[in-house]
Amino acid sequence: MRKKHQLLTSFFIVLFCCSSIEEASGQDAIFSQFYANPLYLNPAFAGVNICPQLNLNYRNHPYPDFGHLSTYSASFQRHWRPVSGGIGLLVTSENMGQMIKRHYLGGVYSYHTQLTRSLNLNFGIKAAYYRKDLQWDKLVFPDQYDPFTGNIIPTGETPPESTWIHALDVSSGILLYSENFFAGIASHHLTRPRESFFSNDKIPVKYTLHGGAKFNIESYRSSIQEISFSPNIIMQQQGDFLRINYGAYFDIEPLTAGVWFRQDLKDQKTLIFLLGLYQEKYRIGYSFDYSLSGVYAGRTGIHEISVSLNFACERQKLEYRILNCPNF
């Protein structure tokens, strides 16, 4: 059994390192409730809660002159002892103004190992089917407007050879955690799926580095069982984009309040406010992104909602520590 664990550990380390940083255009969808969508942040999170869990996420970004950029995500994960770790399924869909749509459907596996009595290490991998569709018939070009009649006429623009792209998309991650702290790193799009309809430009690899801690301030025997504070930092780089998120959660069971500050090298700054309710069987969270810069600063915001359902599981002897990280 020890040899099996060593071989699996070596495999995930090699897989994680088999990538190179290349500059390209393009950006993944963003979720501000990072830990309410853990498989999207890092596949190594699969199975850390032991019992089965279903996560649903919705994010809506209105643009006054463009429409709505909506992102949907649904994931299921659980710990499965026969595979020495966790398994999961993640579905993500992006609608960009009803003109471009991107979809991901992937399976996740996370191998769990215990380094010491108090320190655990997970290796995760996600293999997904990626598809991108262009709604060419919904695009309107400058040459379609007739200034004399005001009518919309057929365009002279040449459509791409295909209005849809599909490919295999592979991601991997590592998660290190103990009772009071956690840290991880993930690499997404290792297979570099094609991004452009008109050229061979590919999706750049996205690197995520995240970490945090949770401190219990005081416990009570009354209806309020726990008060805790959790500082966090998440850094993400994808092509030319480097984004840093600084945040903290304050829990007074069963409520969570959080605030994050997001900035990137493009001088975009955003404040994120979050409020959540967590119970044994479910969690509900709402967050609002308020832009401090850019054209639409102060005129619009981004709304995000998350719902998590926790299912009962059979009692089992726990070989690995349950991760104690933020819920949202």
C-alpha cells in the first residue's frame, strides 16, 4: 500500500509540473465566493468534506451597452475510501451577451495522503470536455446599417469556418492543510485548448496560489456556538493578467460576513462584500462586487449567489483530517 501511495504521489507531482507559462489573450470566468465553488478553484479540494456535497453557483455581470455576462456552475463531490481520496463532477457555463457561450464538463479526482499526524496533502486532477460556441447570426456589424433607410442589411463579413470549438481541458492542483491553516496551488488549461474562431490562439494556462487560516476567537455553550476569523489571499495569473485578492471572513455561527479587495496589473480595483448563512445540511451565500475603477464604476455591480447542500453519509473511520476552511 505504501508503494502505491508513493507512485500516485510521484504521478501527480510530474503532472502538475508539466506546464509552461505562455502569454496569450483570454480570461476565465471569475467567482467571488471562492470556497463556495471549491472544485473550480482547485481540483485538490475534491472530497475534503468527507460527506457528499452539491454546490450551485450563479454570477451575473450586467453591462449597460453589451448585455449580461452570466456564469453558472454546478458541482458534486464526495470522499470515496476505495480510491484513497475524493471524486467530483463539475459543470460550468458562460453566456457572454448571448453571443458567445463556453461550456465545461469535467470529472475530478483528488488523492489524499497524510504527511504527519496534523498535516495532510491532496493532489487533484480534472479532465474536462470544453466547448465554445459563436452565435454568428446575432452579431451586428457596422456595414449592416443602411444610413438612408435605417434598415439592417446583410453583412459582408466572412464567418469563420466553424462557429464552435471543442477540446480536452486538463487541470491539476495541490492542497496542503492542517487544523488551522491551508494553502494550495493549481494549474488550469494544461492542454491549452484553442480559444479563437479565426486563428490558432489558445487559452493561456491559469495559475492559482491560495492560502488562509482560521482562528477561533471564543466558543459558547449557548445558541451561538463559535466565533471565528479567517484571513485569506488568492493570487491568479493567466497570460498578461495577474490578479490578487485579499480578504477576510468573520463567522458568528450560523452567519458569515466577508470582505475582499481585488486588484490586477490593469489597475482594476474591486471591493467584494459577502453575507452567508450556514447550517449542517445547507449553505446560502450572496456577494456583491463593487468596482472602484473603470468605465462602469459606481453604475453597476456584479451579483453572485451560491447554494450548497450537504448530504448524510455513513459513519466511517477518518484516515485524514477534514479541511476547516471558509464556506464562501
